[in-house]
Amino acid sequence: MLKNFSRSEAIGAAGGTVQFRLKLACGVLAVLNAVALFLYLVPPGGTREELAQQSLQLRNRIMAARAQSTLLKTTSAKVQAGSNEAGNFQTTYFLQKRTAYENVVEEIQRMAKVSGMQERDAALSEEPIEGTADLSLLN
């Protein structure tokens, strides 16, 4: 059996789904607009002013780190120069323990000959220097 449909019923049924779809689309667009407004007002990374402030703070930190680095390089260079000078001083004015007695005796004999003095008996003693663990004084 055939069923009779009226044209108004067909339009009403189709119109209901269209109206629902339009309401659903308007609701989705409203939610998306609310999300867009929230992201515009409160951006996730911060506002432009906050980002500019962070950038300025980072620049200041970088400048301070560069200044500190330059200071440390200067100090390091001075420490290295002092170490080199100490090494030169030690090699120039300190005798090696293996040849100390020989060098001292030779120098005393040479000075005695130049001055015309006669050398007598000598006693050499080695005493540790206070405050150092590896230096000693030859008397």
C-alpha cells in the first residue's frame, strides 16, 4: 500500500534537520570565536610586553655573562703570566738539589781565587724553609 505524503510534512521534516544543523554550526562557531578571543587576550607565550621584558632581561644576562667572561679571561691570563714568571724565577735563582752542593762549592772556590783568600774547612747543612714543603736552604 502506498502512503500519502503531504508536501508540508516533507518540508517540515527536512527543515528540522536543517535548522538543527544551523544551530549546531552556530554553536560550534560561537565556541571557536570564544577560544580565539581567549587566545587573543591571553596568548600562551605571554603578551608582547611580557615577551619584550623577557627579551630585555635575557640581553642583560648575556651582557653580564660576557663581562664576567672577559674578567675571568683577564684573570686567567694574569695567573698564567705569574706562573710563568715564578717558573723562570725558580729556574734562575734556585739550584736543583742534585747539583746544588757541586755548584755552591765551585762558586765559593772561584770567589776565593778571585779575591785572593785561602779556603778553609767548610761544613754545609741543609735546612727546610718554613712554610714550604719542597724548598730547603743550604747553609
